[in-house]
Amino acid sequence: MIEDIRYLIVFAKVAETGSFSRAAEALALSPATISMHLAKLEKNLGVTLLYRNTRKLSLTHDGANLLETARAMLELYEKGIIEFTQRSISTSNSLRISIPALFISHHDFMAQIAHFIRHHPGLSMDIVCSDNRHNIIDESIDVAFRIGDLPDSTLKARRLFEFPRVVVASQVLLDQHPAITHPRDLAHIPWLGLSMRPNLRTFTHTGGDTCDVKYVPQIRVDNVEAAYQLARQGIGLAAPPTQLAQAHLDEGSMVAVLPEWSLAPMKVYAVWPPNISPSSIAYTLINALYDALNTP
């Protein structure tokens, strides 16, 4: 049945052009394929549709009766192709991306997004800003930028860069607790939890020793910067990107806890659906960010 639809389109185009070769050119098929499709349609229907001789083609009575249906199929096909092509052209420079809210204050990343926008003046971009991970298929997101290890999935991913973290606290909070000399002491100090991260921190000493610290946060938020701002108010410990806390560390309003112990840097990935074309604007953005953020 589905094959017959194809054969009807071929039949209508042959009738329209009056030639196997012209129909083949219009449909991007070979004349032999055109002839084969017509032969199969006639066989399936049990009738002859065209009289053929060396100079011209003419419709049989059955062919004339079928032509209206065939023309309707051809019209739907050509109309659909034209509309799809027009939509593809109009949306080829449309892009919906998701970025962690944390990146709003990440100067290098946002500078590269701005650079990309300036160099694609016809681009229409929709940016979703949230530290929660969105379902990029359900929400029609072309590219999502994500922090941390990725779960196994059918999505494609590319690591773009990584950033260091630091455990910080206000002096007010530290003054309320005994002196901290080892990561295990941190289990007894309030932590600010992140809803998208496990309540576990693995510390590595400059000498190579490691220590896992598990904690149960009284306060949980879904935004890294919100957790950091609460830490500045003395509510608990936080582990923001070093860049976010650096100015306050320099001025002394925040304290780096156990600076000889470090957390592993956080990896940042671009994630996208597997069916996005390598020639798409989404791929162009991913490659541009990778090149810019990995250039010494």
C-alpha cells in the first residue's frame, strides 16, 4: 500500500511532464526506476495506465480515471516538501539551550556565548537558566550544558572544560565550632546541601591522602550561587567554584577551609540529542565553545 503511494506520485509526474526522462529529472530518479515503478503500479492494479511509443505517451481510459487521485498525491507530496524546506530554512538559525544558573556569573562562558551571538546575527536563541537538569528531549532543548558526571543515556556529550572548587565558610560560622584540622571534622559542622548533588565530598590532600565526608544538610537549595550566598551569611559550609568566591576570599570576608585539602574540579559537558545534524547551528556552538575554552 505504501509503495503504491510512491508509484502514484511517479505516475502523476509522468502524466504531468509527458516524458519518463523529464519525470525522472523532476523526482531525482533514473528513467529506469520511473519505468519500473509504473510497471509495478499497473501490475498491482491489474490495468494499463499508459500507451507508450517512441514519440509520446498517452493515458488509457483507466489511466485517465486514476490521474485525479495520483495528482492529489503528487500535490500533497510537493506541498509537504516545500513547507518542510521553508520551515527548515526559517529554523536553521533557531537554538534552544539550557545552562546552569551558576554560569550567569561565569565571565568566560557568558563572554563566549555573547561572542557566538554577535557572529551569528540571524540567530534566534532561547536560553533556559537553571541548576536543575532539564529533560532535553521533552523540553525541545538543542544543547544542555551540565556540571558533574553524567548518567548513562542515549544522549551525546562532549566535555568542554572544568573548574576548581573550594570549601568556604564565614568566620562567624567557624567561630561557633572547634578548630578544623582534618576533613572528618567537617562532618560536625552545618553544610548547605544542593538538591542536584549527593551529600558527599571527597577531599584529597597535597600529600595524596583522601577522605570522604558525608553530611546531612539542614538547608538544601537547587542553586549553587544561592548556597554560596547563604554560606556568606554564616548558615553553613559550601563548596562553590573558586571563581565565585575568589573576591571574598581575597578581601577576607570568606575563609577557605583546609586549603591543603582539595575537592576534584567539576567537569562541564555539552549534551545534545543523538539525531542533531553535525552541520547544525547546535554543533557549531558546541565546537566554538570547546575551541574557545580550551585555548591556552
